[in-house]
Amino acid sequence: MDIILSNIERFFDPLLFGMVLGSVLIMAWIQNGRASFALAFAALLNSGRDPFAESGENATFMCRRIDFVLREQGLVGLEKVRSEDAFVTRVIAELLNAKDAKTFEEWARLQQSIVQKKQDITATYWSAASEIAPAIGLIGTILGLIQLFATGIDPMKMGPAMSFTLLTSLYGLFVSHIIAFPIYVRLQARAEILNNYRAEVVQHAIAIAKRELVILGPVHFSPAKPLKAAG
């Protein structure tokens, strides 16, 4: 450890590390699509805490709260129900204004699919980065070996080539196991919690819509029959 600390500048090449990290992030972006890069980094802002850790909100709590408001105030009372999750608040607002159960169910399923895809893609991006990083390091190592063998036995040129060879592998492993993989594990756990929470609330809201939103069929009027004349 003392050797590492006293020679730390030999283990860190900012330019080379930036090249490895940048290559990993670009390849993960290409693999996961155009929107993945922005979503993956935006998700880091909330990755430091568990969903609903402070409020204690969960699917059971929210479903019982919705049922209580319905029982006490009816559908109109849902206007005041709020959730720590903006998506669930939007689902409740849509339920309040829905015209019929079928339309609401189609909307809710579609929106659930969209937000679930966004949650999953953030974790998938960092998973891809974790898998790509060692390969990027290996490519750098191979390039360094080619450069090393091309220098022959010139000791003045062998040192930089050998350093490049070893550092690229080190940085690839560092980006994979110290940066990308821990982020993936964190975001994946968060995505599972949020997706399960939203799925249960959406299913409960759909059940309420089928029960509360009565579809009135068309009313048919038939002309009145003329009164028979008295004989």
C-alpha cells in the first residue's frame, strides 16, 4: 500500500483513463440507444436513497389510502390524493377524469410500460458499461503489446509501451467493477422496487375503474303509439 501511495502518479494517467472511460460510455450508449445516455446519468441523482425510504410509502399503503378516500368522499376525493411517485399521482388524476374503464385501462397500461422501460434502461446502460469496460481495456492491452514488440529491445521505448499495456487493463477493470457494476446493482434494485410498486397501484386503479365507472348504453326512444279512438 505504501508503494502505491508513494507512486500514485504512476498509476494514474488522466488522458489514458479518460480515453478508456469515454470509450466505454460511448459504446454503452450505442448499444442501448439514443436516449439511454441522458437517462442513465439523470438516474444517478436519485440513486443515493431507496425509493420511499423517508415516507414509508408502498403499494399496500397507497391502495388502502385510495380505498379509504373512495369510501369517505367518492371519486371526487381522489383529487387530493398525492404520492411520492409522480407517476402514481398522474394515474390517480387520470382515474378521476376518466370517462370509462376501458379507455383508462388502455392509457394506464401504456404509461406503465413507458415508465418501466425508462427505469430498466438506466440499469441496462450501466450493465452494458460494466461488460464493455474489460473488453476496452483488453483492446488497449493488445495495442500496447503490439507497440512493445515493435520497439524491439530499445529500453527507452519499452517502458512507455509496457505502461500503456498494463494501465489500459487496470482502467478497464476499474471502470467495470468499481464504477459501472455498483451503479448497475443500485439502479436495478431501485427499478425493481418502483416497477413493482407502480404495477400494483395501476392494477388496483384499473379494478376501481371497472367498479366505479359505469358505462351507460345508448338510450333508444320509440315513438308513442296513437291512442285508439273510443268506439
